[in-house]
Amino acid sequence: MTRRREHVPSHPIWRCAACGIAWPCSAAKLRLLGEYRTDRIALLLHLATLQTEAAAHFPELDTSRPRPDLTDRFTT
């Protein structure tokens, strides 16, 4: 039996553990929209918290680069 990987972030690089693209990937966004379909404010708060966590990881990875703006990535 093959175990499917979930579309969750891989820390500290914030790439999807299943598909390898920038997290949240399309599959993760769809899952989150379904999970929070009745509470969009909670979804926004959850994503804002994760965005803050991700932003804290980026300087650890490459101190020669400025921290990326993650707003579009986490809220669109």
C-alpha cells in the first residue's frame, strides 16, 4: 500500500511536502477553503499566523537576501 503525502508545509523552506511547490499549494488552499468554509475569519487568522511563522524562517535560510513578502502567497 502506497501512502500519499499530505499537502502540508515542509519547514523551514515552506514548500509543500507532497508536490514540492511553494506552500500553500493549490491542493492545500482547496483543503483549507473546505475546512474553513463556514468561518472565513478563522481561515484568515490561521493563514496570517502561518505567514508570520514562514516569514521568521526565511532569514534563517539565507541571511544575504531580504525577507520575501508573503502576503499574496498566503492570502490569495
